[in-house]
Amino acid sequence: MISTPALPQESIPSVQHENVVFQPNTGPQTEFLAAGEREVLYGGAAGGGKSYAMLADPMRYMSHPQFSGLLLRHTTEELRELIWKSQELYPKIYPGIKWSERKMQWEAPNGGRLWMSYLDRDEDVLRYQGLSFSWIGFDELTQWETPFAWNYMRSRLRSTASDLPVYMRASTNPGNRGHAWVKKMFIDPSPSNKSFWATDIDTGQVMTFPVGHSKEGQPLFKRRFIPAKLADNPYLTVSGDYETMLLSLPEHQRKQLLDGNWDVAEGAAFPEFNRSIHICDPYRIPSDWTRFRACDYGYGSYSAVVWFAVHPDGKLVVYRELYVTKVLAEDLARMVLEAEAGENIRYGVLDSSCWAKRGDTGPSIAERMILAGCRWRPADRSAGSRVAGKNEIHRRLQIDSFTNEPRMIIFNNCTQLIADLPTLPLDKSNPEDVDTKVKNDHSYDALRYGVMSRPRSSNIFEFDTNNIKRGITIADKNFGY
């Protein structure tokens, strides 16, 4: 990883506001300016100083004569505001820097250039065809409805100077038209402030060099999300007026703009989901805790398997997930058994439709998995089971009045479930259920099957295969035990 210098501390002046002097300090802006990952998103709550951070970041390289940067806004009107801020800031940071209104460009005395422009429609990327930049920034990234512009502009990153790295930078608040794809690209793959290898937002897989390349199989580059809060900006928190305005917003907007919460959306099925409450780092689960799994199978779409452990107080711990596509039943069975090798899995619940016969005499999906050694019993899909399952998840997400903890927590390695659960929309025709038309409900269905299986820390009705007496064979075409 190439280390890059932050702006020198002496170049950032202290500011006095109503007898309060603010000195430069370490914080998310400093982390953003010193970040060395190829692609970095800085954002979260409103008022976190995102636009100023975006303006300050390319100043690290303006002294290099080969530096060519591009800072984008979605529309020309929004760009004008950014230009005004740059005209206030840049002459103070970089003496001798000049602005050209005709070129819409800042130029340093030694030749470094920063072009400020807009990108309104997808076809506007053609304005930059054939050009190359060592730094590209998108201010308010969620205003772009799709990742097309971001992905295309990545192809414009080039540098022939060994001491001039290439970077893409972005800032934004949660919400707006591009919320979903930005969340998939920067928020879901890793906890905040942790560097991670870039993933494909459609498959969730780490992007690697292709077959035949000299670096075949190696990851391409790293990303990072750096969160910002209103409290990080002392200039707006002194009077409290801006915070008061944010507190007056509707609940979902308040959570997005004041708290910087990416897991809320208007019409979300589970608005109570909170990463700070329901997500935790993995820890060693005691061997005597009941463990089980649940699965929603699909070949053409996705298969989702989630593993549960039952805390002695009844709390569920979701500690592992498997999320794959285009995998046959027998292969999925082998993947499941490999993942849980050495564990005592009490039982597994599988979508009951997997017991449906394929043809007159052929084995069902469930039978093929059971024959491969991966045993299941049918999940409840009776009338009303979907609504009942959703209600049980609501109950599990609530804080228990006795323990003051949620009744279910999820390890942060279950990235697909964490990404899907807060974004599931309600069914507009039946607000008691999740919209069945969404594509990302597979991990949710597996979770629902699991929480409805009556999990207990000690259950006399569950059959423990370790206690099978030699010579006795259990054969049940439904349960597989």
C-alpha cells in the first residue's frame, strides 16, 4: 500500500467562533485525507464537513507537476456551490493557485491541475473519454442513481509517475436515489473504518485478476468507508441550530441525516434494526450451546444458509452464513458439512418446497441433500407462516426488558444478512408482510425459517444423533433423521 501524506497541520488554520477557538485535531476528516486505499467513501450524517474534505483531499498532490484531478457534482447548479467553497479555501491553503472560469479549472504554479465539472446523465461520461486523471472525486455520490458513472470513471484513472498514486474519492449522506448501490459497494462488505478488498456489488465476491493474468486470482484493490457525524464539525454544533433542524425531520430522514444510519429507508420492514445494537464481532461459542441451521435453497437465484446458536438465556446468535448461486443440492450439502465440520448441529430446517418431487420417481432436492449426509426437516410454510415469522423477527430484534439486550444478535461476518435485513421493503398491499417481489430476500427467508423452528437451549424433543445406539437405524423420509 502506498502511503500518502495528509495536509500539513500548519496549513490548516485555527478558527474562532463566538469566543471559542477550534484547533486542528485528529478525526474522520484527517483519516480521510490520509487514507491510502484506492477508493474511499467519506460520509454519513449531514454537517460532517464532507464537501470541505473533498476539496482538501486533492491538495495533497497539487504540487506534483503531473497531477490531474477531476471533482464532479451531479448538476451544474450544485457544482457552482462547490466552486464557491473552493474559491474561499484554496488560496488560503495553496499560495499562487489560480482559478480559470473558462476552463473550470484550478492550476498550481508548478502545473498541477484540478478540473471541476458535472456529470448529470450516464452518457455524460463520454465527455471524459480519452482523458486521464490521477484523482477523481464524486461529491454526494448517492445522487447518481446507478454505479455506471462511478465504474466508467474508474477507467479514466492513470498515472505515469511512480510517485503519483491514483485514487477515487466520494462523499455523501445516506438516502437519495443511489443509496442502495453505494451501500452495497462501501457499507455492507466491511465494518466502518476498516479497509477491505473491493467486491462486486452483484455477487458480493472479491474482484480478482482474471485467468491468464500474471496476478491471476489476486484481489484488485481496496476500499474503505469513513463515517462522519455532526459532532465531528464543531462549527455547526456550537449553536445547536443545525442539530435542532435535523431533529425535526421525519424519523427515517432523521436517522439518515443526523445519525448517519445507512440501514433505514422509507417503508423498511424492520426499522428497529440497528448495527450498533444487533451486530457484534465474532467470538468463540461454547460447545454446549445448542446449534442449528436454516436454509432457503435456489439454483437459478441464490441459496442462503444461516447458522444459529442458542444462548442459555434464550437469545439467538447468528454466527455464520453461506450465500451462493448456481450450486446443485448435493454440492450445497457438501459445502454446508464442510463449514460446520467438528460442530454438533442439533438440526436443520429447509424450505419445505424442497421436498416436492421432481418428475414421477426422481428424488427431491431435500432427499438429494440428505443422501449426501446433510440432514434437514421441513420449514413451516403453512398459511400465515410468513407473517408469523416476520413478527417473530420483530420480537427478536426488540430489547429484552430483563437482560436489556436484544433477543438476537448477528456476527459481523454475516455480511449478506446484515445487508439485506434493513433494506427489505414492506408489501404495499399487505403491510404485515415483506414484499415478496424483492430479489434479496433469500437470507431473510432462511432467518425466518430458523427463528420459527422453536429453538431452545435444551429441548427434549430434538433428536441428538450422538446418542444413537449402535445397530439402531433412524429412517424418516421427511426429517432425514
